[in-house]
Amino acid sequence: MISAPSLTKDELDEVYGKGACQFQSSDHLMTLVFSQSRPFDLIELEQLLQSVGWSHRPARKVRRALAYSLLKVGLWKHEAGLPRLIGFARCTGDGVIEATVWDVAILPVYQGYGFGKQLMSYLIKSLQEMGIKRITLFADPGVVDFYRSQGWVLEPRGNRCAFWYAN
Amino acid sequence: MISAPSLTKDELDEVYGKGACQFQSSDHLMTLVFSQSRPFDLIELEQLLQSVGWSHRPARKVRRALAYSLLKVGLWKHEAGLPRLIGFARCTGDGVIEATVWDVAILPVYQGYGFGKQLMSYLIKSLQEMGIKRITLFADPGVVDFYRSQGWVLEPRGNRCAFWYAN
């Protein structure tokens, strides 16, 4: 049986930063890595976000937004020499009471493997390690069931989401 | 006509910090100040939040959450020697794309003067000055109309709010 090679602890640390976490796809053909510290190529990140329908955002703003995020997680398909960014999510928050999830994306060609669910589990675990007991997000209509099936409560106690837009 | 005294620019800076903003209540009997830098007495803040029904949070967590908030606004009733905290709101976010409002509270005895609306306007203006074009919040059923009347859009494009709770 062919199986994608795993990285040694040292390789993992070197390429993806301390605390990175690897796993194999269920068909064993891909080695995937969650990293909170491997830097993003902003063009690759922009392509990922646009592939799932996000509108364009200036690189300058994205760079700053990443710097001020509580947590940003890249899901990388490991390839020697050139890891490929296939998933992303980030959180804003105060790191102790409130954490809000934004920009959850899996590259369409890698959807259907359960990576989105694993990404959310990884993100929740990371936030729990900070002591956070409640996480919030705004769900598009198309992903409401995705979140509900993972234990997210939609509009608890009749809460509604409200957006204010400039102009 | 009796009117509450205004503070000089120096007094305002000294007591409430740079950038504080004063105004009078519509009956001219109170001088009110918005401040982003006057430190909070955590017991006074806790009493304010509990007065509007928030549950108790440990001071240690609140202190840290304030430190890591993007913006925190106190609404103070000015009294020489002892300003009184009568309103509060804070935001988390990345300071450039996302900002989320939390813990909006006006002490019940001061509700009905329009202070909540003024607090939200002040907060929006402050976030706009950072370049933020979209602000989000989670509205309890009882305050949905309050936000809607101020131009907030409830569940735009079918968005839903989702909460994840530990345990």
C-alpha cells in the first residue's frame, strides 16, 4: 500500500514551526499539516479565499489583519520543497473571554475529505487551550448545517447577528 | 436655567485621557464623557455589567480581556472628584477588517436618555477612524430593534450566528 511519507519532528518544526500538527488524509495519499506559525504567501492566501467566493481585499489590509488576529491556522498539503496552502481559518478576540472565527476556507478541489471539520476541531482545541469557553462565528446560509453538525448552536437564546456597514 | 458645568480641555485630558469627548444630557443636568483610556475600577465595571443581566466573570479574566480588546469605551457621568461609570462597550477585532462589539451596557437608572445610541455612534466613529468598514455584533432578542433603528442590518444575506460552548 502506497502511503504519503510522514515528517520527523525536526522537519515539522523547521518547515511549519513549533506546535505544528500533521495527519494523513483518510486515503493515506496526502500528508497534511496544521500550522499556526508558517508564514503565508499573501497571493496564495488571496487565491484560496477567492476560490471559495470571498471578495478581494488589499494585501496591506490582510497583512495587518493577520498580524492582529488572535490565531491564524494554515492547512498545508505537505510537499517536499513546496508545501501548498489548501485551507485557512483565523480568529479575532481577546484571548480569554471572546473568540470569533473568520475566513474559514478549504480549496474546492480538496473539499469532501473532511478537512474543514478537522480544521474546525483543531481551531477549537487551540482556543480551548487558551481557556476560552465560548466561540462565535457568523455562518453563511450554505454552511449552517456544516457547523450545526459539529455541535455549534445556531442563534442560542434567540440571538441574532447584526452587521453595520460604512455607507 | 441650571446647567451642568463643562470641563476645560485640560481637565478633560487629565481626568479622562487624551481624545475624551464630553457632551451634556438633553436636560442639561449632566455632563457626560466618553473615554477610551480612563482606567476602569473592575468592581464598578462588574456592577454595571451585572445590572443589565450579564453573568459574573472573574476579575482576572476581565482584566486580561480588556487589555486585549481593540477598543473599550467608558461612558462617565462627570462629578468632580468621582466620575461615575454609567455605560460601557468594547470591541475585539483585527483593527482593519473585522471588529465585533461586546458588552454594551447602560446602567438601568440612566437608560431612556439616548445614551446607548450615543455610545454606539461614538464607537462606530472610533472604528471608522481605524478604517473599518464593517462592524458585527450578536444581538439579544430584546435589543434587536435598538440596533435596527440605528442602521444595523440583521442577518444580512441570510447570515446566522453560531456559538460553540465548552462542555
